[in-house]
Amino acid sequence: MKPIAIYWRNAVPNPAKVVIILEELGLPYQSKWLELEELKQPAFESVNPNGRVPAIIDPNTNITLWESGAIVAYLVETYDKDEKITYTSFPEKYLLQQWSYYQASGQGPYFGQAAWFNKFHHEKLHSAQERYGNEILRVVGVLDSALKDKEWLVGTKCTYADLAFVMWNINIDFVMASGPVKWDIEAFPHFKEWMDAMKARPSVAMAMKSLQEKEIKSEGKI
């Protein structure tokens, strides 16, 4: 199998979400790192006209694909024939989609806005910081409640739906540290236990390490 090219950059949760799936499925891949100024250049816009990461090129099927949710769905449907991190049974298949859509529409945008207004906006807008900080607490509360009586969001194993949340969740401490809304993971014990289980997975550890180092040295991946 030829390596799948993945375009991504450091410290960005959504591309790492795709790397985790590649690792979980044992797929060969080649990291193509992009700096911020490269995203809106013609070379990358020919891959993703939206000028955002992640994007992949899979030479095994001749597909170029962008948007992390679409990429994850493609990788799972195409390569997870043993259902290592998915289910095709009813109703699990649709419950996985439910949580995947919630991550893409509920977690990612709110957490991203919290990061922007707490860390990067040129002025401190307390109302925006408070709104998006509270949205983080709300989303985490939904997850904590859903995990009250079970280990994983769907079924009895860790799936792509669980893993979709992990990288943004790992960044909560960073995002909330300079904002007005207090964050205490101990207030969400089921969420914490779930996160600890995912952070212990080699795929998540690899994604976290590569975000810090800007390269993956194991198994010939660069």
C-alpha cells in the first residue's frame, strides 16, 4: 500500500484527529507540514480550495479529500474492514454518526472560538470569552452525562467517534487558562476517565508527540 499524504500543521486539533485514525488503522502515511502563510498559497489551494488543514491525497484510490470529518469517514469506510474502531450494525452505525456530527458542529466550533477570544484576539471581549467558555462547559457536560454508565460513547469499544473529540479536549486547559470561565476537570469524572483512557492509546500519544516535534520518526514516517 502506498503512503497516504496528509497535509497538516502543528498545534491544530482537527488535523491531528485524522492522524489518530491513520495510526489506529495502521495505515502508512506521509506528513506534509504547512506553515500558516502556506495555507492560502496556490500550491496548497490546488489540494484544498478552502485553504485549511487537514487534507489528504490517497494514491491508492486516487482521491483528494479535505474536511476532517469527511476524511475520517472515508478512512474508516475504506480501510477499517475489521471494524476496529467502527460498527456497521444497527443502531450503532447511526449513533456513531450522531456523535461525529456533534463533534464537528458542537465541539469544534465552540472550542475554536473560545481559543480565539481567550488567546489570539487583539482585544479582550469579556462577553465572547464568557459565552464560549460556558459552551465548553456545556459540551463537556453533555459528554460527561452520556458516559455516566458506560466506558465509550457507542458500544463496548473505543471508536472513531470517541477519538474525534480527544484533541480538542486535550487543549481545554490551554484554551481556558486565560479566560474568565473556571475549568475544573474533576467536576466531570466520567469525562475525565474517558479522556485518560484515550490519552493512553498509542495513536493519541503519537499525534500529541508529532504536534510538538513537527515530524514523526517512527516506522519511516516523515
